[in-house]
Amino acid sequence: MKIPLIVRTYAEGKKPFATVSVKIPQSKTIYGRISPFVDTGSPWTVISKTDADRLRIVVSGTPRTVYLGGAPILSYPLRNVTLKALCEDKKSVFNMSMPIVGVIQPIPNHDQSIRSAGSTPSIIGADLLERYRLALYFDICNEISYLEKV
Amino acid sequence: MTKNELEELIELQNDSEFLKKSYNDLRKRYVNQYIAIKDKDVIVHHKDINIVLKKLKEKRLNPANILIEFLHPKDMVLIL
């Protein structure tokens, strides 16, 4: 089973992006689609500020301060998020469920944080890869990338 | 997953492929702006994400199903 990723440029770097639908239980369940990039350097899976605005996610709870690209940002916990990734055959999906996903928000009145939060895409982190035993293949030279169950 | 949901995921993947192929041209035209892509076309663009979302709603489109991306300037490097 392979999940194809699209290798495309994001802020001067080529990154592998997935195609994923999300279901988020809030007061009214949110359904939507996101295009997160797979980042083995991120310990957590996070939803970007742009995607949070687009999906109208309401954040609550105590945020954790994390650093993205050297800038401090806030990551709010979002519980029991369901993700479905399009598989190679384009006829099936790979179902995933994460107990906690972060939602990125800037620190108010902090210029560097506002810039960083606004320019960071959603991320599939190492937590999801480990939970579902997915290996990343990333051939940047030929722009071929996919996730594969191991 | 229903056939509709599958088709919507395939549409998003096609729009992501379009963004990949057209990235340099799109960046020349819409640098420092958010662009919304549907059916391999830029349907809304603006530097303010809230205005992009408002314009999509005016077009009776659900932003949750549309690829929106910020186009960084060429000298902007993001090391994550």
C-alpha cells in the first residue's frame, strides 16, 4: 500500500505533500481537505493557521509554545482527528486517527510569530508515521515521493 | 468513503499538481498573496486570507474543500 506524495516547491524548498481529508469533532463536526507536507523533523502533526482559518477550526485549551523555523508559535490541542489519505490506485483511502493534532496560531502582537505562523503549511509529523508504521520515500532529484506501510 | 469524497480528494490532488507545474508563473503574478485554486485555475487571490475566504463564500464555494496557498517571494527560505 502506497500513499503518493506530490513533490512541489514551498518557500524555495521542495517538499513532499499529501492529499488528505480531515474530520474534526467540534460543536459542529468539520469536514475538509488539506495538503500537508510530510516532515520527519517534526515530532507532531499540525494544522497550519491558513488551514485552520479555511476549515473554521475553533481553538481552545492550553496551547504549547513550540518553535517553527526558529520563531515561537502556539500549538493548540485538537483531539480525535480523523484523516484519510488518497492511495496510489486513486480508488481507496488509508484511514488514520490521531488522539491529538496541533493547531498553529501566532503569539498575539509578536511580529516574528505572526509571520512564521502565517507562512507554515500543515505538517504530517513523526507521530503519525510511527503510529501507522509509515516509511517515507523521498527522491528529490526525480521528484518521486510516497509513504509506504512497513 | 463515498464516491463523491474520493472524487474531491482526486480534485485536490489535481489542483496540487497544477500548483506544482505552474508555481513559478503563479509566483510571478501573485507573489505575497494567498491564492485559491479550483479545477486547475486560480479563482481568488489576495494578500489577506480573510478576504480570500470571504470571496469564496460570495462565489458559494466552501473554503474547506479548496486548495489555498500563500506564495512566498523568491528570497524567502523556510527552514523547518
